[in-house]
Amino acid sequence: MKNKVVVVGVNHAGTSAIRTLLTQNPELEVVAYDRNDNISFLGCGIALTVGGVVKNVNDLFYADCHSLEALGAKVSMNCDVLSIDTDQKMLRIKDLNSGKEFTDTYDKLIYAAGSWPVNFPIKNKDLGNIEICKLFQHAETLIEKANDDTIKSVAVIGAGYIGIELAEAYHQKGKKVTLIDMQERVVPAYFDAEFTDRLQQDMVSEGIELVLGAKVTEYQGKDGNVKKVITTKGDFDADLVIQCVGFKPNTELLPKAEKLPNGALIVNSAMQTSIPDVYALGDTAAIYHAALKRHAYVALATNAVKTGIVAASQINGVEAVKLESIAGTNAICVFGNSLASTGLSEEAARQAGLKVKTSFFTDNSRPEFMQTADKVSCKLVFEEDTLRLVGAQIGSYGEQSHTECIYYLALAIQKELSLLELAMTDVYFLPHFNKPFNFILSAIMQAVGLDYIKK
């Protein structure tokens, strides 16, 4: 009798798991449930579609139910999993189309229920034209409103990646945009002031109204639609409000599992939870963070895809495929700023109790005798005593992006390399591309007191 694997949630993580399960073992019985009516939507492309870069929002799908069923999976959409009995290995499910409830059983359970935008209790939050950004359905609404000439002003609540990208997108559509956040800087979780100061200046120069260090207390409306955002730093007109204040993992169906305080399910390198035969993926999982040396919640599509591959491989007996750690590598390209980070920012490292030092270096991307070059900045965050790299940030300003260097800095964090070990990485030099002492090596040399490279 073949094993039966049930997958709860079929977006990035679930899709990756199903593909891997059945590619490795076509004889496996795989059943999947999702409450939505579509899968594999790349939400990171919503802002690009709002701004007009992506012409067809349907291009943001990379898989569908038919492709998974062709592999041998049984995929049931519009089906909400109501409860999971992990002792009996049984699920109770509701068909949202018919309203009927039924049960199913599993041998192995892959839990990939994702996350949902945080919804703070704000007065009058039920007014019209107050939206969130997550699903394909949200994208359709946001695109429609971007092309609505009656919407003149847009307030984006939350200055994280999604918020900044949407602020740029609506600005490109000719809207008056106000970006509001309780933090004193934009994207403070990923970048320090050396990068955010410039980004904020560029945003303001473009015409974005930044309202930082402000709490939203109320929405005011007219004829049922929002018209004003009330904050602790003033009132701002808004024909459209988009709330982008973070995500919470959907893990209520597994109350007995070991979790972080925010509800994320703690998993080992095989993506196994504390409950036997239950694996957690993507935005539901808390994975071991190499810089922090403890489990952390890092909701990224890259992690979702990797965790799907790992869990499926483990179920199929391919035990060499593991995810020992993550570093939280991410990037953003807005308002002429190409930025990438990995590990911890200086601020985040200090908040976590690490004793760190930093090195910040700005240089041309290649020798001056090449006549043209781009400006590149690099910041390294490292432990004071051991020189262990715990974070890195790159800012690339010009025609070419040099942010992909963040990849080997992420690997250095995952492998717990020191700056001295990182300095001996076997890199190339070619005047067309870089300098003999590139911006990363120069930042390392500065950190260890060999700051004699001409800037």
C-alpha cells in the first residue's frame, strides 16, 4: 500500500512540494487542498503590474492545477481545511462551492497554509477603498483602482518592501502618494541608515510624502468610501488606502505544535514540526537562522520553494536534501536604488543582543581608467570578538546592478565564516567588471585596519 501525502495550501511552497514529490516518486498518492481558486501567483509582481511594467497580471502565474494533476496529484480548490486531528491523522474539510463538509486522512501531512496580512484595529477600517495586498484577487482590485481617474490620492500604510513598491507604482500612475509607517525609517529590518537615508531622499525628491514615526488612529470617509487617514502626525487625504503592515502565519490548525510567539511552526532541517509526520513549509515555518543561531520567521518566496523541495525529498527518502539554515536574503529595486541585504542589519543585530561592529565602504564598481563606472556601497556587520559575518547590505546606484554579490555573503553567513576567511574567497579581477580590491574586499580591509585602498 503506497503512502498518502496530504498537502494543505497550494501556493509557492505547496506547488514546489507537489512537483518534487511526484517527480521523485510518480507512484505516490498526493492529495492537496486550498481555499483559493488559483495557485502559484507571484505576489511580488503586483506592484510591477500596478505601475504598468507587467502588462498582463496573468503572466504572474507559473503553474496551475492541471499541471499538478498531470503529474498525478489530486488537487481540490475552493476547499477550506477546518480542522486537523494529528492524533488520528484526519482532516475535516469544507467545500466552499457546495457548502458540504467531509473528512480525509493522511500518512504524511505537508502544511503550507501560508500567511495573511496583519489587520490592526483602526477606527472605520470597514470603509470602502481600504485594501490589502496578497492574492491575485487583491491584484485585480489594486490594478483597477490604479487606472481609476477618480482616485487622486493614495495612502500606503507600512513602509516595508511591499509598501514602498506600491508607493512607487501608484506614483508612476500619477497619484499623490503618502507613505506612512510607525518606524522612524523605511525598511529598517533590512537596511541601516547608510542606505535608507538616500532612499528616503530619493522618494521625497520624486514627490512621495513620507510620514514616519506615525501611528494611524482612524480612517474618515464620505459616502461609504475612505477620504482621510488620521495619524499621530497629522491628517492626510486618501481616496484609496492600502494596508501593508506585515504578515501573520496561518498556523491555528496545529495548536499542539511547537511555535514561535508569532505562531510560526518550528521545524528542523528536514522541515519536520514537533508533531510526527507533519511538515511545515514557507510562510508557516520558523527555520534556523544562521546569523541569530536560533529559529526565526523569514517569510520569503525563496524559502517557500526550498522548503517544499526539502520536505518532499525527505518524505521520499532522499535524506541528503536538507535546509540547515537561512540568512534571510532579500532585495528591492525602487526609485533608482538597487538594494540587497542578508543576515542582520546593524540595528537588528544589536536588538538581538549581539556585540557587533560594522564596516561601510563606497566605491566605483570598476577602475577609474575605464572612464565609466557605477557607485556601489557595501556594509558588513560582524561579531566584535570572532569577526563572524552576521549581516551584509549592498546598494548599487547606476546602470548596472551589482547586488547579486549578496549571494556569496549569504553563503558566508550560513557557513559561519569570519571576515578573514571571506577575504580569501577566490574572486576574479577584470577591469571591465570590477577592481582588484572590489567594494566587498575593501570593506573587509577597512574592518581589520588595512584601510589603505584609494577610495
